[in-house]
Amino acid sequence: MPEEIKYTIEEANKYFAVRFNNAIWPLLEKARKTEEENNELINLAHASLLHWSKSSDCTNVNLHRGEYMIAIAYIEAKRKEPALYHAKRCKEFTDEHAAENDDFDLPYAHLAMAGALYLNGFKEDADKHLAEAVKLGEAIKGEGDKKIFIGDLKSAEEKYF
């Protein structure tokens, strides 16, 4: 019988926030997802953000990155209104707490806005946010962070635009 692990509420929230976030990535990388997988992707993104928000370690950065992930989950599932709602929350939260951001947070917020706007048929506005994401992405200082962003940007361009 496996050893029973006991967590405090704080430890459980952090554990599930990270675990659910990590479970999102394999689903995002799937080229074709079933409706059930899209629902799981959305649920994982919401659950991860909920658990982060209940953790004493939660920062404003965790919150806007969580909103980003929820927006991307809805974009992936082609669910227009919630994608735009969460992309706007991500962008607003990122703007409000700019001093706390890493240099890649704002490009990602613009990328989420671009994807959600495009999905909703606002191509001109989407193009503006995409151009801003590209411009800000070029200014990312960390080579590893920049490489990841460029990969995510290329993937988004192939899938969403």
C-alpha cells in the first residue's frame, strides 16, 4: 500500500496549481484535440489559476499568467467570447502590475489578445496586438525566454491566424 501523503491546505493549493499547469502543456501541443480534451484543457487552466489564487505565494504575475493560460485554452477550443474575456483580463492585469512583470509577460499578453481578437473576427485589432507582441518579443533580454517566446509566437501564428 502506498504511503499516505498529507498536505496542509497551503501545500495542496500550490501542489495542484503547479500540477494542473504542467498538465496543460501536453494538451496544447496536440495538433488535433477532441471536444473532451478541449474541455479538460479549459478545466485545467481554470483549476490551476484557482489554486494559485488561494496560495499565499501567489503574486500578481501568477494571476495574469493564469488568465493568459485560460485565454489560450479557450482560443484552442475556438470558444470566442470566453477567449476574449480572459485575454482582456490578462492584458489589463499585466498592464496594471507592469512593475512586477518579467520582460516576456507583456508580449504574451498581446499574443493572447491577438489570438482572441482574431477568433472573434476583429482582424485589424488582432494584427495590431500581434505586431506589438512581435516588437516586444524582440526586446526580451534572456535568450532562453526569447527562444521560448519565439517558438510560442510561431506556433500561434500557425494555429490561430
